[in-house]
Amino acid sequence: MTRAEKEQLVAELTAAFSESNAIVVCDYKGLTCQELEHVRHLAAQNDAHVKVVKNTLASLALKNAGIDDLQLRDTNLMVWGEDQISTCKTADKAATEFKNRFVIKAGALEGKSVDLATIMAMAKLPSRDELIGMLLNVWMAPIRNFTIGLDALRQKKEEEA
């Protein structure tokens, strides 16, 4: 890779990391190429991005994006996206599917570095669509109960008649 290519990659990653609300650093040692493609497919489904980047280039991009606290060692895979929960869920799902070969190390949420426990807690939260579904279910409950009551009243009146 030439110096110009490296500078271009750092610039692209800096822009991507600056715009994203969640960045998860994972160790992917031991994954096959097909399994790595599966992780990329998981990320694409959740509007997240995955890239294997050299530590020095990733560190420069993170520093330029204003995230100085992340320490990158060994092999690292970066997962980032705008939605914090879906990005954390993507990394958690990959870590669950590929135990001991895909490990979440650390991450950053809204530009501040966080530990593994925070990322795991974010992965357990329901997504935006699930929360909207729960809210609609709560809003529809009184109407549903009212219609069930009216139907029971109708059946009772029919039996009496």
C-alpha cells in the first residue's frame, strides 16, 4: 500500500468514524474468509460497516475523529454505524456465532470510549422498531379490551334473546 493510499484510507475512516455514533473494536483471529464475509453480511443488514484495518491507520483515523482513548493491539476488526444499538447487536451476534474466534474488545459510543460491559448492555436493549412495536401494543390495549367487552356483551344479548 502506498503512502497516498494510506492517507486516503485514513481520511475515509476519519470521516466515517466522525459521522458514526458507535464503533466496536473486535478481535477476529481464527475466522475463515467465509465467516468474515458472514460478519460483513450481518453488518450490512443492520446498516453498519465492517473493515479490517492496520492498527496504526485505525489509530490515526480515531485520533482525527476525536476518539483518543481506544488502544488497538493485535488483530482488530472495526464495526461502526450510526445506530448504536444495531451496531452493538451486530458485534454481539457475530461474537455469539463464532465463539472464541470473534471477541469484542472495546468500543466508542458518541465519541467516548466504553468498555465491553457497556457494549454488551447496549446489545441487549431492544431496537427502535421493537420499541415502537411495544409502544403501539400498549396504545392498542384499551381499544382491544373495549372491543372484546363489546363482543362479549353482544354474545350475552344474543343468548338472552
